[in-house]
Amino acid sequence: MSSKAAVLQMISTASVDDNLEAAARLISEAAHAGAELVLLPENFAVLEGGPLVPFAEQEGDKQAPLQSFLAGQSRTHQLTVVGGTIPLISRPISGDGAGGELLNDGRVRPACLVFDQTGQLTARYDKMHLFDVKVDDKQAQYSESRSFEPGDELVTVATSVGKLGLSVCYDLRFPELYRKLFRAGAELVTVPSAFTKTTGQAHWETLLRARAIENQCFVLAANQGGVHSATRETWGHSMIIDPWGSILDSIADGEGIALAEIDLSVSRKVRANMPIIDHLKL
């Protein structure tokens, strides 16, 4: 039995209200097309515009606007929402209630939250690998570690579509993370992103298809896709890839959705015919 999943492509700005309006419109479109799971891009709620602390929330605050929005969308449309990333001011809370410390150094956590069909928060992944690089574009230098504190925990979560392995954007360049998700039983991996036009044009599709092929899993990749400011442009080309590396659906640039059937029997067949997990040596 298969399920439909959708990846949503946006051109987010510094206006939270405009971004949430666009996200709601795309989620509704995906829901009406039959999606049981939707993936938003990285920084879907706020991109550009300076410090993120004013927008940051504590995990589990049901009155906080960004978490309330994600929970409300999942309840309204009765689907799983993988919320790209939002800025959280608190570290993760463990199953026994430990953790949750507040950050006080001017940084936030880039957190990917998963809400089930009832609006319950079921998983949180904080981006591990921060984009501190030089790029040959108008922005030239990206220094995420100035604004973000990285996460350090591998996260998988069961959903109605399958077992998800969570990742974010620059994580894509670190295959060891995905191999650990593979070993942990992930049947799909999500990659909410804000890949730049320069790096995306060169590497985006190649990296995504490689992660799908080497780990024999579906890859859902939702990217930002357009001009955000005078110095920031993202690549778009959000896509859904099957365990054989075939692109099931994609969108070039601008706002929109890519939608595909997720048939886990495909991954089971690929893994049975080529049992990579049984052949691992390292």
C-alpha cells in the first residue's frame, strides 16, 4: 500500500506573516492533492532580516506562533507536517523531561519539528552541520554558527507514510549521517533546505540522488527557490527521489509543490535484491 507525500517550495522573506500565508496555501494545495505528509523548506517562516532571537520559541510552547501554526495545519488537514526549520531558544527535551535549557548567547537552535495528524509534536531534530563557507555569489560568506547552535542527536520518527530520518540542508554533504539513519531503519529521509543557487546548481541533485541510492530509501527534498534579497538567491528544484535514484517529481524554481506516491514495497524490493546493509564492513 502506498501513500502520497509532498515537498513544498517557497521564497521566504523576513516577513513571518507573508511566509506563513504562503506555507498555509501550499499545505492546503498538497492536502487537496491527497498528500498524507508534507515537508516545508528550511527557514520557511523567516529568512533574512537579521537576528533570529526575536522569533525564537521554546519547544512545546503551544501558544508560540510558529509551533501553533504547524500544529494547526496538521490538525486542519489531518496530515503529518515536517516543519522545515524554525528557530528555537531551548535545547531538546528528552523523553524523561530532562534538557530544555535556554540559550543565552544570542544564538538559537535550527530545529526541524514533526507534527502528526492530530497536531501532536512527535519529533525534533536540530541541524548538526552549520553552513560556514565561502560561496562565489553576491553574499560571498555564510556563517551560520554566528546565529545557530548545532544539534548533536540522530533522529528518526515513525509516521503513517513510513519511518523518517531527519536532516537539514548542509547535512546533505555528510553521508555518514545518512548511513546512520539507514542503520536506524529509516525508510525515507527528509532534507528541508535553503541551498544557494551557486551550490545547488552544481551539487544539489547529485547529492540527493546519491543519498537515495546508497541508502536505498526515498528522499524528500524541499528547497527554497528564488530571489530573497539583493544578496540571497536559492536554487529551488525541490524533488522526491525513490530508492533506485529516480526522480519521481520535481519543481524548478518559484513557489509550488512536488508530489509523489511513496510505496515502501519498492524500497523493500531494492534492499532485498541488493542487501547493502548485510554487506557493510565499516
